[in-house]
Amino acid sequence: MSQALLEVALAHSPRVEEAGPGLVYLDAAGLEGLFGGERQLGEGLCAAAAARGLNVRVGIAGSRLGARVAARSGGGVTIVQPAEDAAYLAPAPLALLDLPEEMAARLDRWGIRTLGELAALPPAALFERLGSEGPRLQRLARGEDLRPLIPWAPAPPFEESAECEWGLDTLEPVTMLLADLAEKICARLVRRGLSADGFEWICRLAGRSLHEGSLALAAPMSEASAIAALLRVALESRPPQGVVEAVTLKAHPQRVAPAQDSLTGRSRPSPRLVTAALTRLTALVGARQLGIPALLDSHRPDAVRLDPFHHPHPNPLPGRERESGSLSPSEGEGRGEGGGKNPAALVLRRLRPPCPAHVTLTSGRPVHLRSAALAGRIVTGAGPWRASGEWWTGGPWARDEWDVELADGTVCRLIHDGSAWFLDGIYD
Amino acid sequence: MTLPSESLPPPGWGARGIDGLLGAFPPGQLSEIVGPWSSGGSSLLLALIARVTTSGGKAAVVDGTDAFDPFSAAAAGVDLSGVLWVKCGGRLDPACRAADLLVRCPGFVLVAMDLGELPLRRRQSLPSSLWLRLRRAVEGSPTILVLRAPQRLAGSAAALVVSARRLEARWMGASQPTRFAGLSSELRLLRARIFPHPNLLPPLEGEGTRNPLSPLGRGQGEGCWTIEWRS
């Protein structure tokens, strides 16, 4: 939606600023000759947005804050007359300034609730109490813009295609063609100070079918040779099944943060090395076999998904010990080890899938276990702990859990799903 | 003033206790945690991962047999967003190659290699050169490489070896157990080729604090900890 809104604004003014989801500022100065006046400009914006299925409200004022308040408070087009921003903003609540919590609490203690009350305070006294932030906020409350508009421009498409005069039936020329396309795209990315965090390729095959694939880079990069090597690895793991007649390569551009945030901060590891390692890892074990584990909002046992891994960021807390990668023993003091919920928590090692087991029962309690992973006499056990869920869906589950200790001291978890026993995991 | 009991660390945890052991896993070296199942070895590894991730570091878990349980990890305090989980599905060769790739990859504070329930015969078929290669790969980097297996595998390539031994399981319930409460285990330092921290080993009786850089600080360690792991 933001993209469509930006395009509508850009069709009316050459200077447009993206200000967040659903909010766009545009510079209306000098547009009277084109549209005939501010109201006509606003109505033109509403009509153009409606043509694209967007229901928008337009506010026109001498400042960004004034325009935002006008757009949100009125319907259709609301115009604040020139030099009346301060008066228009005066009854608006202070929360519009997006104040930090501490500052908001401080002003609240003073009894300042509206922008008008803040604007009326003596600037010198405000500076004495709040520092430079005080007068800055006061100027905003008076409807003064403190910085110029930051123009937005649509990102050019980073896409290259190549047609083959004759079909390519081996992988080598296809990877060379992709490398050539990657080089062209990377040259354009570098010229604009951008990197790519992913690539997509589409190979048109002889039978008019398509072979599509993508390469998600763990860290944005713009080095053509490295990207070509990664594309080769990705293509080798899933080659096109047929003669390739045309190839298209698309990049996902992204602006990259500097490698070092501050002079004393730790620099980020080379994106090229990180990306290369993770891509090789993906080719080694499969894309679905690695990632960041995320717990699902479900009571189903082992309800976990794997999210894509992102580029490691430097440690936010600089320090000699941490920079060297180790932690000092004293760091855990006072907050428990790892700062976690239960620093001495016992871990369950899961067997995936659960190992089928033969369990002998006496008086309804397991007394002997035999499975491919573990076997032995059960000396102690607690259970059954019954768990069930999702009976309202097509995949209900139910199981009884037992924690048992074998004669050799191994403690494990057994489950019974109503028909058979399984060894679910081993405590360790 | 008495602190509420839940705000205190569990017995055995402290600067000179298990915390000292966790802080002693040396960066740029291969370490091993050995011991049978239900000895607390995996819990020790998770405590180490929790320590790294809650400090903002990234940890990679090369899971030989897909045994890593994210629920247990979260309960142990691991910040899962800082964990890269590599599932190897019981395949030994990809596990070794993945560990080799990850220790060479910058940005990871800890690489944990868990060979898990792979049959002993397959684990022992690993060439000793593999561990020397991993040691060489991690040397000079800030990464801690930890191997978890029931038996020692890395031999002399390991700079630090911690052995876990189960002591007893604890059950709740008056006449009949109703709940598994946890288990206690003994962690013993089998080998400390590079003396990691002065707090790790208590000074011997009549001996002053050891200089970690002195020859006295090297060699077999005497450290021993008893830990109550809570289920």
C-alpha cells in the first residue's frame, strides 16, 4: 500500500517523503500553476488514490506535523491556512510528538497536555530544564519544520535477461550466463551504493516450461564473483531439468549499514564470508534443515519451525572479554548463568522421530523397556501425564507421557499414543 | 535482609563454581563434554549456549542426530534468536563438514557439535585428523568449539575436556513418584591443556593463586563440581 501511495504522490509532486506505513509527505510549493490551487491538488490526490483502490485523506499545512494532524482529523481534504499552523495545532495532544517515555512523563508532571501548552512555555526556561530537546519540541509544537523533506525515489529494477541462440543442455554454460548477468547487476548495485540480499533466477526451458530458483543471502553483498560462485552452488544443488533457452536474474536490492557502527565498536564480519559459509551449509544439509528455531504457539509436542538465519551482528555490549568471544566468569553473577529462566535446567534430548519401543507393564506401570536406542529394567517412573490437543482440527493428537529411570541410571521419556509405545527422548 | 530463594542461583553456581567452568571454555580451541546420557552433559552445553546468546552472541548447533530440543533450550535461558540450528539427520559426514564450515565462518561465538546417539562404531570411525583439522580451523579465531559425545573422540586435539557423571535422579511424590524433579551430576575437568581462567581451578592447599601463564597452570586439572539439574 505504501508503494502505491508513494507512486500516487510522486505523480503530483517531484518531492515526496516516505514517513512510515500509510503516511506520505509531499512538497506542494509551486504546484498551484499545475493544479490551480491547494484544494484542487488535494482533490486530485484523492481521486488518483481512489483510482488505485486507496481511500486517502489529505492535509495541507505549512509544516509536516500540521499536515499530519489535518489529514488525520478531517475527511477528504483539510487545509490549514498559511501561518495558522500553531493555532491549529494548539489543542492537539502532546502524544503526537512521539516523545520518549521519560520526557512524556516529565511534561505530564508539569501539567503540559497539549501542543499549545508546550508552545506557550518560555523557551529559555524550557532549555534550562530539558536541554536542547526542549526548544526543539517547542518549535515542532508551534508548527515549524526543523528539517527539509527527504526525497523518495522508486528503486530501479535490478533485473537482467539473456536469450540463448541455441539451447544450453549442460550446467556449465548456464552458470557462466548467470555469472555474466550477476556481474551486470552488481555493477549497477555498486553505482547506487546498494547490495543485494537475495537473487531469483528463471530459466525458460525448451518445452516452454520454467525452472525457477532463488538464493537468499544471509548478508547483503554486491561482489559479483562471490555471488556467481554462490549461484553456481545453488544451481548445482537443483539443476534445471531440460535445455535452457533463456535466463533471467533478479536481485533484491538493499541498503547496507556500515561495517562499523562507531570508532570503538566492533566491526561486523565480512558479509561475503558469512554468506558463502551459510550457502555452502545450505547446499550441504538442505535449506529446510537449518535456521533459527522458533517455538510455535501450540501445545503440540515439538512444535517448532525454522526461520531463515540472518547476518550476525556485532555484540551490542563492547568489552574486552566479549570482543574476544569469551565471557568472564563474573558476568553470570547476580543474574544467574546465561541470564536465563532456569540456568540449571535439565535438557531433554529428543529422538526424531520417536523410537518405537516395547514396554512391559505391571499393574499399569511400565517395568521394562526395549527399544533400538535404550533397553533395560525400569526402576522408577512417574506418569502418566496426559496431553492432547487440536481435536477441533483434522489432526488431533493425544498421548500419555511417562518419565522413567532405567536400572543403569538413564532417565528417559516414554509416550503412549493410544496404540503403541515410543521412546520420545532422553534426559541429559 | 533475606533474599527470596528463587532469586538466588542454584547450589554450585557461582564465580568459582560452574560459572567459572562455563567461562573457561577457551575461544579458539576445541573443547569436549563427555559422559553417558542422563549425566547432565547436554544440560551443561545448553547452559553454555544460554550464556553466549543472552550476551548478544550467536551460537551454532551442529546437531548430528536432530536431538536438540528448542523447548528445553528456551527453558534453560537460551535466546533462540541467536541460535543457528543445523540438523544433520544422523549423517556423520555432513555434520563434520558443517562444523568445519561454521568454525571458519566469522560471527559465531560458539559452535556446538553434538554427535549424539550415533552408534559408537560410526563415531569411532572418524579419523583423528578430523579433530586436528577442526582444531587448526578454530585456532586464532574468537570462536569456542565444543563437541558433545558420550565418549572422548578428539583425543589430544581437545584443549579442555569436561566429563559428566550422573549421581542420582530425584523424584517427587510421597509413596510413589508422581513427577521427575531432576538429577544431580558430577562434572570433572579431565583435561585443561590451556589454562583458561584463574578461577577455574581452586588453588591446592598451601599454594597461592596460580599464575595462569605459568607452567604450573597447565596440565591435568583437579576441578570437580556437583550440579543439581532441575526438570
